[in-house]
Amino acid sequence: MLRETPALHRYAVTLTCDQAEAEDLVQDCLERALRKWSLRRSSVPLRPWLFRMMRNLHVSRWRRLRRHSNHIDLDDLENQLQAPASQQDSAELKHLLNRMLALPEDQREALFLVGVEGFTYAEAAAILNVAEGTIMSRISRARARLREDPRASERPHLRSVT
């Protein structure tokens, strides 16, 4: 189970878009997996079982926060909007990551599970509890959005003056 921790952490960051929340989610998921280990069916592979459990925890947390939270702390919002500078990351990779995180949640989750973690469409569909065709559609829409160049409209249109 510990072998899956890095993959779980990547998925948690994809779900939460926040490093601290992601770490809490991974810890909660592993703790729940240990408590529910005796209920696990041996026919279900460990990895999809853990990913599904993490997604369910995330959805439950989101619903709970939505029900009990009516305000936004501006200090927290400001901290979330600032990204620490990192010399290790290339500008293109950071740009792609930001664009991936800006995708709608359903597209981002499907693309991450299949494209990054290597789940099959069927496994991703089982984790997200949707039809396999829905996964294919979400991934197609996500890839199309990533292929669009948002900076194209920012480039100045120069005309030749001779």
C-alpha cells in the first residue's frame, strides 16, 4: 500500500489543487484503507480501490465544506493565488500544469487518471463511477482544451510596413 503513496499524492493534488489539503487527503485515505482492509474484496485491484476511496473522501469533504462554509478568508485566498518560484520547473511545464489545473474538475480527473497514472478507461470509469464512454469524452474535451493556445490572442498582430 505504501508503494501507491506517491501516485495517491499526485491524484490528491489534482483533486484539491492545494499541497496541504492533498497531504491531509492522502493521510485520511491511507488511514481509512487500513481500517477497511478487512472489507476489501480480493478481486478488486488495490490501486483502483485506493483511488476510488480517495475520490469519495474528497467529494465528502467538499460537500461538508460547502454545507458549513459561507465565507472566504481573503488571506487564505491570497496565499493560494501566489505560487512560489522554482528554478527546477521549466516555464512550459508550469504553464501546462496551470492549464491542466484550470480544466473543469471532471475533465481534469479523467485526464489525470488515464494520462498520468495509466489507468485504463474502464478502471478510470470505475473509480469515478461513470460510464467508460463518459471517460473517453471527458479526456477528448480536456485534450482539445489543452491544445488550444490561450496566448495566441495575447500576441500582437503586426503588419508589415515597407
